[in-house]
Amino acid sequence: MRSTRKQRLSFTIEQRRDYAKLMVEEGYTANQVMEISGAGSTAVNRWKKQYIEELNGKTPLGKKAMTAEQQEIQRLKKELWRAKRDNEILKKAAAIFISDDQHPR
């Protein structure tokens, strides 16, 4: 007995963006993109929705951004998070050293 289940395809963020651009900027329908890409309707509609949201300034949470502007925002947010984390570590280390200096053994 053979499985009739469609094999899951994987698309890069660049491919997803390009397919979304076809729909948003070039007027392709979701069905046309599904035919070109081999992706399912849920994925194609999700790509389009995310792309439109990013164009409107919304940074996606929990997934990679498609547009260059939102990718830069995600990169900067991650960099800021790391800097804050490093700062907290340094504060704790400094507090330990200050405590050791005030209470010699």
C-alpha cells in the first residue's frame, strides 16, 4: 500500500519572499503560486499575509522576517538582547568582586 500523502517541501526565506512578492506586487493568485512552487494553500497564504504585515512595519515573532528591513530589525533586537544579557553578567561579576574585596578571607 502506497502513501498518497504529499511529500513536504522546504522553502528558504528568500523563496517564500519571492513567492509572496509575486502575489502582492505582481498580481499572481495563490493558485498560480501553488502551481509554480508546489506549496500548499495554507503555506502560500501564510507567506502572503506575513509579507504584507512586514511591509506594514510588523516584525514577525518566532519566525524569520522576509523583508530586508524586518530582517535588520530582528538582527538589531537580537544584538540588543545579547548586550543586555552580557551587561547583567558583568554586573553580577562586579558585585561578586566588590563583595570579595570588602570581606577578605
